[in-house]
Amino acid sequence: MVLLGASQQAIVAGVRVSWQRLLDAIPGAQGFSAVLTRFCLYAAFHLVNGVAIWLDVGPSTMVWTGVAQWAKLGAMRKVARIDYLAWQGLGTGSPVQMIENGSDAAAQVVCGFRLGLARSRP
């Protein structure tokens, strides 16, 4: 994780340097082909930066969302068995809010606590 953050900082620095070199090359360029290499380098840095940002955030977000979705589906299966009169007594919003709160809590327990323990063990 630290290595990814450091490499992302290096990529951002590369984006800034390549942008400045691209701007410096434009006034003396005879045509677009003269600055094409610098433009391609600038675009490549941006592409790599986007991939690095996704690698930093994407997988953990996917795991968190997947756990929450799993908890919601399990709760919905249980709610589907509730008697209609009992459902009317609870109201429509109350069970839905309990399901949302429960899925959030399940995601926090699994992703925040258990995966945090697994990550911190030597």
C-alpha cells in the first residue's frame, strides 16, 4: 500500500514534468508530429495514474460493497417469510432501514475489523 502511494506520487510528478515539457515544446514545434512524442508520454502518465488510483481504491470498495450486498440479500430472504399482518404492524420503512443498518454493520465488521486483523498479522 505504501509502495503504491509512493509510486502514485512519482507518477503525478511525471505528469507535471511531461506537461511542462509539452508546453515548452509547442512554440518551437514545426507541426504536431514534433510534439507527438511528448503528448504520448503525457497521455501515458495520465493513464498509468488512473490505473494506480483504481488499484488503490477499487478492490477494497468492491469487497466492501460485495459484503454489504451479501448481507442485504440474506436479510431480504428472511424478510420474505414475514407474515403480512406483522409486516403491516412494523411499517414499510422500518424493516428496510434495519436491513440497511445491518448490512452496513456487517460490512464494517468483516472489512474493517476482520480484514484489518488479517492485514496486521505478521
